[in-house]
Amino acid sequence: MLPDTSPILEAHDLHKSFGTQPAVKGVSFAIGAGEIFSLLGPNGAGKTTTISMLSCLLAPSAGDATVDGHSVTRDPLGVKRVIGVVPQEIALYPTISARENLVFWGRMYGLGSAQLQARVAAVLDVVDLADRAKDRVETFSGGMKRRLNIAVGLLHEPKVLFLDEPTVGIDPQSRRRILDTVKELNRQGLTVLYTTHYMEEAEELSHRIGIMDQGQLIALGTQAELTQLVGQLDIIHLGVEFNGAAKDTLATTLAALDGVQRVGMDDGNLTLHVTEADTALADIIVAVNHAGAHVRQLEIREPNLEAVFLHLTGRALRD
Amino acid sequence: MKSIYIALKDTLIRFRDRNGLLLMLAAPLVLAVICGAAFGGLTGGGEAASPITDIPVAVVNADRGEYGQQVVDILFSADLAKLLAPALAADVAAARAQVERGDVRAAVVIPADFSEAVTSQGDASTAIRVFTDPTATYSPLIVRSIVEQIANGFSPGILGGRVAVAQLLEQAPVLGPALAQLPAAVAEASGRSDAPAGIELVTSTVGAEEQAGGFNALAYFAPSMAILFLMFTIFEASRSILGEEREWTLQRMLSTPTGFGAILAGKIGGVFLTGVLQLGVLIGASALLFGLNWGHSLPGLILLVIGTVAAAASLGALITALARDAAQAGIIGSAVALIFAILGGNFLDSRAYPAWLQPLSKLTINRWALDGFTDLSMRGGGFGDVFPEIVVLFGIAAVFFTLAVWRLPRRFVR
Amino acid sequence: MLLQTLHIALQYLKTTYRSRSALIFSLIMPLVFTGVLGVTIGGGSQGGEPSRWDVALVNEDGGVLAASLVSTLQASPQLAVSLLPRSEALARTETGDFVAAVVIPSGLSQALQDGKSPTVQFTANGSQLRPAQSAEQAVRAATSELASTVAAARTSVAVAEKLGLFDRGADQAAYFSDALARVAAQWTPARPITVQAEPVTRLDSADQIAGGFEQSSPGMLVTFALVSILNGAIVLIIEREQGTLRRLLVMPMRKGGILAGKLLAIFAAGLIQAAILILVGQLAFGVNWGQAPLALVLLLLAFSFSVTSLGMLIAGVARTYAQANALANILMYSIAALGGAWWPIEITPAWMQRLAQVTPTYWAMQGFSDIITRGLGVGAILPELAALVGFGVAFMAVGVWRFRYE
Ligand SMILES: Nc1ncnc2c1ncn2[C@@H]1O[C@H](COP(=O)(O)OP(=O)(O)OP(=O)(O)O)[C@@H](O)[C@H]1O
Ligand SMILES: [Mg+2]
């Protein structure tokens, strides 16, 4: 947790509907300068819609937000000057080179010729792509494209960087690199708004985390604050082979057991919240076997964000 | 300023695409050559320049006499060697079969009584039959006209003989015994088909620029195909803004401190720049490769290029504004490009279109552009000749552009 | 195996014809193209209403013979003649108001009477050469008729001279005019040698309709079937790039079966397109497609096969979608034009007609003409069938050999 700083970004009761379909239903939060703030939520939670409103791509149906004192509804140009946006999609031109992409986007950010070359070289360095700068983007690996996607958002040295699921669909090594880059940028003073549906990323990076579900911010705080919501519960992960056993029946049987507070099921992965793992475990395994299923894997954990999400929504984070 | 960078970026992307260049530049040149060569001979009028040469003709001579052979000799003569490729056939059935198989375009049958009819002093008449290939349009007409001219060559003798007999018999009182020589004199005078004094048709051409090598049809099809493929390029490029929305580069542009107006101007400017470069390269290439002469007015040519591209780019922007999505814009674009091409005369000379089609033809950008370019490339016109087309094209551009910039931003309201 | 192949084929056809654009590109577009090309090519040709070409006529000669030439020209069914002063006639021909200007110079009548060869000037508009050529033919017919009439009259004068008529005080000029009048009177009803032209066709002449659509209907059939099939073949490459082909490959069937299914569908789509064009030609433009159903079906099958194979060849040699698209587009336009689908092949130079024989479109067009214009049957199109199947087998072999599934 950062020392108490004045917020650089404030969202006030943001709403967005597409037609009659609400996508974001009243989201408010504040991000302090120099903070990494994560929005964690499953697919369709409204993360991208929220970021789009904050970056003035979508006009809020109601509510407002300010970035560095500029209102997204009244002074979008002021907002755009201070934010760097890294969209969830790889928003690059595949048939021109990395450098040509960066030069173009630098121009869009209004960089003059003198600054441009230096900034392009600098961001290429940050994402470690200087040696591939001349190659067409279409020849890049997924991880390299993701890194270049980030580099574009850094060109004009923004005060706040929006990263919308920047690690989707890449290998662990590339993800590691990106997380390290984000941390390093933050260390140098950049404020980051990060969205993800990977709880490990949120846990590792964030000073504070907002959990989003179905267009609402259902919890907000540091990781410690959030896990306290679950209380002194133990988390049991089971890998189960059903062998044709009825899943729903098993879930109800397990939920009815003594000490079991919640049951989450994601295919063969069961997550149970229990008051005391040692005492409940035996009953659980018996119940599973009795149902005709078979335990492959078992793990007992401290409460984490996944548990928080399950606790708050009754659903697993990953669907 | 940013608009210029957007336009340059789009142009760079388009000219970096090698396969795209094939379609933008190679395809129109190849097709212009094919169409130009197909119609290539149609220059200057006159038989020598006739596009149709070496028409295969079967000849059947059923006549045993001297005059049937004369007809055959004329058909095989050096004068007609360029136009006709005649060959003797055994009989009528064989010749007909050759026509039916498409081996020859026509068969000429000289009847058995031909010489008899030529020499007859009475009212005898006969017919040379020409069997024609129904799948061919022009060569049968040519063969027929040649045979008619040959037949006409015999007619003066025969008719002259008959008229002489009639006239001189009326003069019997004056002539007296000299009348006895009449049959001999008639026989001598008639039957002489060797070139009676004719009327020579001197042909020339006006209103068309002389092109090196006489490859004149190219002066029509080079601009024609350039315009067709320009439309393809422009409609394709116009809908790229919808592609950018799908790929999120449009949103990324909007997330930078760049106004939507500047982005729109840049996108349309990129389309325009691409189109101007494409036409420029095609005009330059056809001048260099085929020696095509693009007229006497450089300002006229430049304004025509700009007007054509502006009109097409505005229409492209309007289609983009109205289409549901990029795929639909693509479909509408192709459909409009093809319909405009056929109506505008990109595949066939629109000036040969029937009168009722002309107003429809003049509803297309293609027609006005083509009229302008051919004013320069075929008729060697100057600025004054292409001025009306330039005005119309800029008018079209103004109307479509206004509609497009009114509708286009609404697509992207958030 | 066979069932799966058919399933793949049906799937393709469903997706193709469900989209609304299918209506535009398979029906409306061919209708417009067939119509416009048909009326344009048909202008001034066999059958139908002959077109009249606008011609400016200048008569600078006051004589009788020139006057008679003027009336012959005015009577020509191919010409719409406007009598104008020379400067205006030439100026308006240059601007394109007239396809040509014909100038009868002063002294023509006298020259003809004197047995000299006078000249008539025919000035064509350079950008309307095709109509100008037709007009020129009509003008030649008129001048040769006048020349022959004069020659006949002169023959009579020659005979009279031989008999010494004019030595006996007869007026040669009066005799000549009389001869001219008599020849002219005989010319039309009783020309001694006539030329009878008749087309060689097995069709009843009542079935003969304007020539334009008999060219444009099969021409557009060939073009649009070509477009449909080659665009279909590009889908093979799109599927390869999107990975859907690979998804099919993991299914329990042989690679060949998958490819066969796709090709079958593309082939069938080509046939459907051809069938639509035949209906368009028959119903909208009165082209007689139903002449020899068996021959027609065989020819359609052979043509679709050869073009499907051409598509396979493109899919086999192209590495990317963009490449295949460029290649297919250039090929489909070029071979349609070369093969004679856009205009009668007879107008092209001999070397192009020989070159055309390496395209399947040429053989298809020949076959269609045999059937719809000549009224022939299967026997007559055997060479065409052989050529198309030959192309098909060769293209297919190379295409399948070179094709990469991923
Ligand atoms: N342009 C749009 N039109 C209509 N509905 C939309 C639009 N954009 C988003 N939505 C809907 O709004 C909801 C929230 O979408 P959003 O993209 O913000 O979710 P997300 O949290 O970013 O999900 P993901 O993790 O999949 O990116 C979804 O139900 C989505 O279908
Ligand atoms: Mg999202």
C-alpha cells in the first residue's frame, strides 16, 4: 500500500448501457498517483467498458470520471494527453514494421520529430524489441506483439497507463516479462490501471484491487483486506474425475456436509470453503467416492482472491 | 497535420502489400493489353486496318464456264489475300458442313449456270449463295459484301448489254444494216468485268489521337481498365476505417489526443492519395510501356485524375457510412464497381450503347472519367475538351462528400 | 466417407447461398451484364433491328449522278443521313455527333460520265471506329451500285458507238441519260446476279433472335461461373489460414475426402450459377438454351470441372490468401476476355484466336455457340468436351499434387 496520496483518477458512479443492455452499473473508485490498481473480473464483467469510458472512447450513460483533474465528459482532450492506453486487442498495423508503427502512433500523440526518434528508441528498449524494430509486426510472436502493444501506450510518457488484459493468450515466459515491465514502470512513478481475469496477476502486481462482476464493483481494497472478507476459512481444491457421476448431486451433497460453507465447481475442479480443513476432509472424500467419482488431486490453501470471488458471488472466477 | 500522417500511413500500408499491387497495377495493365489487342485493329477505318483478317472461306465453283473461274480468281487474288483465307471445297454439302463445324466463317457457292447467266442476252438471272456462320457477327457481313461487289462487277456488262439491245433496237431506223453487228458488239462489250471505272472511297479518321504503332484501342482500354481497378482499390481502401474499428486501431487513435474530424480527414485523404498514385502509375506505365499518348494538356490530365479519384473516394466514403459493417461495405463496393463498370463502358465502348442506355451510362463516375481520359488519349484533346468532365466529376465528388461527412461520424457515435 | 464428403459439400453451399450478397452477385449482376453487353454487341448485327449509324453527308456536286448517290445513301437501312455543309459536317464528326462524314466532291457526276474514277471521302470519327466501319460498308455498297449503274450505261454507249450510232447524228448525251435511266430501272427488280446469304443453322429461323444475347448470355454464363468457382477455391486457402481445414483434418476421414467435399461444393456452386444464367438468358433475353439438353448438360459439367480444377491449381500454387486472390482475379478476367466471353472472338486478331485455345473459356464458348446458335447436338461438341476434360485433368493433377493442407 502506498503512502496516502491524492487520487490521480476518480470514477464517480459510472454507468454504461448498450441499448437497453446495461454493461456497467454504477462503478466508483479512486486511484492514487503512483499506484497499481487492478480491476479483476470474469469475461463480460465490464472491465473493458469501464476502461473505455475512462479513456474517452465511450461516453458514460451516467456518471463521470476525472483523470489528473480533467473530466472525461467535459475535457476528453485533456484526459487523452495524460493517459496511455493499451487495448485488449493488439491494435497495431501488421504489415508495417514495429518502428513504423511506433513512429505513426508517436505522431498521433503529437510528438515532434526531434522527440519522436528518442521516444521510439526508449520504448523499444523498455519492451526489449530494439533488435526487431525493422521487422513487420505480422512476423512477431504473440508475446512480442503484446509487448509492442504496450510500447505504443508509453510513447508520450503518460501519467496514467491503462492496461486492458495485456497478457491474454501468451506463454508464461512472455507474461513474466510483461509483469516485470509493468512493475518497473510503476517503480519509476507511473500510475497503472490494470485489468485481468487472472487473480495471480492481480495479487502479484496490485497495490489495490477492485473486483468486478456483472457491471458492478463488488469489492475493493488491498489483497489483505479482500481476503479478510472470506474470514478464517480454509480453501480445499479438488481435482475430480466424475466417471459419469452426476455433478449437481455431488455439489449439493458436499454443500450439506458439516463445516462446508461454499462449493464452487469449474468442470473437474472443485473449490470448497470449509471452517476447518482437517476435520472436513475425510467426509468430503467419502462423499466424492460415494457419488461414484474419483479424487485425482487435492490441495489445501490459504484464502486468495479466487476464494473472495467465490465467497461474494457463489461462482468461480474462471468460467 | 495528423491527418497527413494517417493518410501517409494508409498509403504506405497499401503500397507495401505486394499482392494488392498486383491487383492495383498489374491487373489493369494486363487487361488493357488483352482488350486493346482484341480491338486493336479497329483503327483508321478502311479494309487495310480492319480488325478482321484472314477470314476462312470455303469456295465451291459449280460453274464449268469461264466466268465462274473468274469469280474464284478474284476471291483468291492478292487484293483480298489479307482479308480472306479462301479454300476450295468439293461440293455444297462439304462446304456447308465446314461452316456448321465452325471451320470456316462462310462458304461461297458459284452456281452451275453462272457463266451462262453472264453471257445470256435474255433475262436469265442467277444467284451466288453465301452460307454464313451464325455464331459470327462481322465476318459473314464482310464476305457477303465482297461477293456482292464481285457480282456488281459482272452486272454492268450484262445490264449494259441488255439495255444496249433495247435502246439500239429502237434506233433501228437510224442504224439500218449496221444493226446486224449488234450481237457481236454486245458480246464484246459485256462480260468484261475487269475493273470498270468505280468510285474510290478515300478513308481517313478525325478526332482521334494518332498513337504510336497504331495500337489505338489501347487508348480506350488503358484508361478504362485503370478506372475499373481504381474503383476496386478505392472502395477497398474506403472501408478500411471499419476494419480499423474491428482491429481496435481506430479506438487507439481515438484514445490519443486526435480529433475524430482529423482521423476522418486522414482516412479519406489516404484513400485519395492511394487512388491518385495508382492512376498516376498506370498512366505513366502505359505511356512508357506502350507509348500511349495522354494528350496535350497536363493540367487537364492532372485535374481529371484528381476529379476522378475525388469522386470515387467520396462515393467510397458514403458507402462506408451507410453499410452495416465492413463485410457489407465490401459487397456493396464490389457491386457498385461492377455495375458502374458495365454501364460506364469499361468493358465495351459505351458510345456504341443504344440511346436508351446512354443516360444510365452518364449516371456513373466511370463514364465521365472515361469520356475525359479518352478525350485526351484518343482525340488528342486539350484542356477545353476535358473541362466539362472535370466539372461534372468535381460536382459528383462534392455531393457524395457532403453526404459522407454528414453520415459517417454517426456510425461511430458512442 | 462418401457421406461426410457430401456433408462438407452441402455445408459450403448452405453458407454460400444463405448470404444476401449471393442474390446480388449470382442474379442481379449477371442480369445487368447480359443485358448491357447483349444490346451493345447486338447493335447493327444479324437478326433483330439493325442499328442506324448517324452519318453527315456533304454533296458539293450538282449533278444527277451525285443526287442519285445521295438518294441511295438515304435509302440505306444502316444509315441515318444528315445533309450538311462540309465544315459543319467535319466539325461535328470530330466532336462525335456523327460516326462519319461522307463528302461527295464537285465534279463527281462529270467524272463518272467521262469514265474516270472519282473519289468520295469517308471521314470516320476515331473513337467510334466500330460503328464507323459498319457505316463504311454501307457507303461502299452505295458507291459500288452507282459505279456499276454508270458502267452499264457506258457499256450501252460503247455498243452504240461500235455500231456507229453517233456518227449518224444521234445525241450521245441523251443516249447516255436514257441508258442510265433504263439501267437504274432494271437494277432493283432484275439484277442479273444476286447474292443470297443464309446462316447455316439447324434452328428454325423463327427461333433466331438478335445476335447480341446469343453472345452475351453464354459469355456471362462463362464469366460468372468462373468467378463463382475461383472465389470458391480461394475459400480453401482462407480455411487453411484460419485453421478450420486443420480442424477438419483431425476428424476421422481421409484428407482426400475433405478436399473432395470442398471441390464438389465449389463445382456444384459453379453449376448452380450456370443454371441461373441459363434461366436468365432463356427467360429474360429469349436465348434458345433448350436446344440440345443432353449436350448442354455435358458441356456444363465439363466446363465446371475444368474451372474447378483451375481453382484447385490456384489453391495449389498460392501460398497465402492475398496471393490466391490476386492470382484468381487476374486469371478470371484475362481468360474470360481471351476466351471470347466478352465479345465475339472473330473480331480479335488471328494470333489472339490461336492463343485463346489454351483457355477453357474458349472451348466452352465454342460449345455453347454450337448448341444455341448452330442448333447442334452432342456429336458436334465432342472436341470441346475433350479439351475441357483434358484441361480439367491436367489442372487438377497439378493442383492436388501441390496443395498443402496446413
Ligand atoms: N459495443 C458493445 N455493444 C453491445 N454490447 C457490448 C459492447 N461492448 C461490450 N458489450 C457488452 O458489455 C458487457 C461488458 O463487456 P466488457 O467488454 O466490458 O467486458 P470485459 O470485462 O472486458 O470482458 P473480457 O474479459 O471478456 O474482456 C458484455 O456483456 C458485453 O457483451
Ligand atoms: Mg475486456
